[in-house]
Amino acid sequence: MEEEFGNYREDAVTYAAIDIGSNAVRLLVKQLDSPETPHFSKVLLLRVPLRLGFDVFSSGRISEKKEKNMIRLMKAYKNLMKIYGVSAYRACATSAMRDAENGPEIIRTIEKKTGIAIEIIDGQEEAKMIYNNHIEYMKGRKGNFMYVDVGGGSTEINLLADGELVCSRSYNIGTVRILNDAVAGSEWERLSKDMKDLVLSYPGINIIGSGGNINKLIKLVKGRDSRYSRMSVASLHEIYDKLKDLTVEERMEEYALKPDRADVIVPAARIFLTIADITEAVWIYVPVIGLADGIIDGLYTGRINGRK
């Protein structure tokens, strides 16, 4: 479990997001800096690697053991939200829960036992929530940018031209799916065709990367020296070539990676590089935002209704 704490203020308006992904389940808590501004400060981030996708993409179901752990985790997250005085929250489940045969049943059980209501969102909604949060960073930015969020079960893309959203797409290509050999060849073909078509109309694309893996990859390449950092696609190729030739244990030892990062980081780099090479991107920008940030942004702006 990873955790990060900021400066908590009891008098501030506080929102929370629970992101139930194929590799990890995150709780993000943010507070408004002041009632007059739309800017948030992060006061808590927890990440627990439940790795639901390893069950779903191999057997089609979430195991009884992981269901019990999900219930335990949701109880813990609910208590933390009470401690932090959360005004509203939203819990969203993505690719693994979308594909799990027993996903809806587990969600009903979790709500009954913990009070946490979980929504299974489709890939398009996931992509748009990520985009909606990211748009504040793109205002006034000229050029063509492809926002790429790589998760355990799916990859979401948003293409922006001069700061305006052109399209949102979702692909059942993710790090855990790749490790389970559960990505259909037709899905890779669809991704390749779409990227080739888009680059014809929107040349000079650069990539904006999201997800824990790209954040770790940029740190391995150059470290983070600003909130909005970037690395060259060439440097990502270089670190990918080094990582893929190592075992998981060797990656953990040589690069100080945790077990649940050391295995998925290579397929994540492969996905980013596949998109970058087809679009002929030169740079990958890496802001520290993701689906959980998009959920909180939607709660604040009223685009989505949260639970209390």
C-alpha cells in the first residue's frame, strides 16, 4: 500500500474518489484551497494492489478471496472518508469489473455490507472523465496532443487539437490483460488503424501520459523536477529495452520497483511506445493526474452527482 498525506484543514470543502482498477484500488481525497478558487490540494492518496484483473482476465470472475478483500478495503476507505469529513464521493470501477461475470453481484454485496455504492463505468466515460480533469492544463496550448491513460485492463485516449477535444476512444488493451495473454489480436489492429487514421488528419501529435506506470517510467528516465514534466519517446525506448530483458526480480532489485509495479511496467511501456511510434510522437508529457482526479473535478463542477 502506498500513501501520501498533505495539509488537512477541518474547515475546507473535501471531496473523495475511489478508483477500482484492474491492478490497484485508489482512494484520493482533495480539498478546495479556498471557497473563491477551483483549485484543489491533495490531502490523502492510498493505493492498494488488489490486482482484480489477474482473476478476471484468466477466469472471467473475481475470486472469493479478492471479494472479501474488496469488502475489507471499502470499509477502511469509508472510515477514512468520515475522518477527513468528505462532503461527497464517487466510486468507479473500470475494466476488470466491467468484464467480471460476478461483478454486479459483488457490487451489490459491497453496498449492503459497507454502504459504498460503486458504479461500473464504460471505457468512453472513463476517457471523458480523464479528459475533463485534464482540460485545465491544456487551455491556450496549441498543437495536437493525444492523452493516453494506460490501465491494467484498458487504454483510454483523448485527442486534443489546439486545446479542443476531437475524439475519445477506449481499447481493451491493458497491462494485466497483456500479462494474462488476454488481448485479442483484433484489438491491437483496431488501435493501430485508429492511430494511423488520426495522424493523417492531425499531424505532429505529442502524447500526454497518465497512469502509475508512466509516472514511474519518467522517474526512471529523468526524475521529476516539475509538475508538468516530459520525456522523449527515444528515452522511453531506451528504458523499455533495458527493462524487458530483465526478470521481474531483476527489475525489482536494479530499479527498486515493488512487485506489483515490476511486472506491469513493461507492457505499459509497450502500449505507450506502440501509440507513439504509429503517431510519430517525439515527446510524452506526464502531468500528475488521472481518473480519480477526473472524478473529483466532476463532483466539484456538478457534471456528476456524488454520494454523501
